[in-house]
Amino acid sequence: MKQLLFIAQLIFLLGIAGNARADKVYLKNGRSMEGVISRENDEYVELNIEIGTVKFYRNQIDRIVRSSETARKDIEQTWEEERLKKEAELEKQKEEARNFRKEIKAERIGDHLLVNALINGKAKAKLMLDTGASNVMLSLKKAKELGLDIEKDDKPDAKMKLADGTEVEVKMLELKTMSLDGAEAKEVEAAVILNEGTFKDFDGLLGMSYLKFFKFEINLEQNKLILQSQQEDEKGTGSSR
């Protein structure tokens, strides 16, 4: 992907050269490159190609075709305009992240809420919201659907107690991503319950290892989980009503 982006940027530079002629360095190996000469001496020539500077030693160079001062200024102005445009787009993305807010509709079962999650970008899971659980917890069946290399007979990493007092054996792992309606968290700690049949109507628990990435609110009146962006000092803060 990075290579394709680099090629695209070079094509863009060639387009600029078509409108405002750039300096062109011809090498002895038959290759050439266009840009703006930013520095040169008896030993080497430095060529600015916007995305960086390339240094060519004199013994590599066959000849140099130089542009006019006006053409160089036009090219540098175009580069500066592109730089400012990219900075503005990045600032816009940061602002959107700061104002992030998602209202996630949940399914109500008694006093509990169930939400749909997308795990590792490929498997959906119905999880019960549990702020008392330190980790996301998944059933063995759902772990197998995810293609995780976990079996019932695997040696457990720990034993945990669920809210109803049930003691279960778990295997700890890290999920690459977990997303609720586009609210994505990366490197989410999770526990796979090795005891089969622990969960009947859902696939696991949505615990704090995911919720800690957001400022969250649980609205039982409207059956909603509200996720918002947060400051560093607000990690994992939540409320319920």
C-alpha cells in the first residue's frame, strides 16, 4: 500500500512538471528524476521531490537540465498549497474524533442490555453489557467462529467468577479490533470461557477492556449505550440511568 502511495505521489509530481518545468537529473544508469534542486556542491546534488529529499553524488550524474527560477517558485508554491490542504484535512479528522458520539440501540432482557459487536472485522457477536466485568468475555463457540486457536481441552490461564457466582475457566487473548456501530477499539483484552454452554441467548459479555476506550453512558429508559470520545483523564468513565 505504501509503495502504491509513493508511486501515486511521484505521478502527481510529474503532472506538476508538465505545467511548470522542474529541474531534471539524468543518471548514468539511464534513470532520471524531476524536482527542485535545493542544495548542491562539488560532491553531490540534493533534489527536493516534495515527499522528501533525494541525494545524488556527482559520480552518479550524467547531466542536469535546470528549470527557470520562476518555474521553481511555481512548483514550490503548488507543494505548499498541497501541504496546507493536507494539514486542514488532518485537523478536520481530529476535530471529528474529538466530537465523536455514538448512540447504540440495545436489546433489553430484564435489567440487562444486549448489543451487537463486530470482532476482528469479520464476526458478529451479541454481547451483554456488564460494567462489572474487567474484560470482554466470549463463549468458546464464538471464539471458534472467529478462527481463534482455542479448544475446550486447552489449559486455562485463569479462573473467573461471573456475576451469578458461576466459576469458569478462561483462556486470555487479545482481539485485534472490536467495533460497535463504527465505534472501534484496538488491542482489546478478552477472556474465552472454556466451559461450554455458559451463555445461552448471547455470545458473551461486553466488559471494561472495551468500554475503557470511551466515555460511556447506559440509558436503560431508552435501551441505549452512548459512547463518546474522551480526554486522557476521562478513561473508562461511565454513568447509568
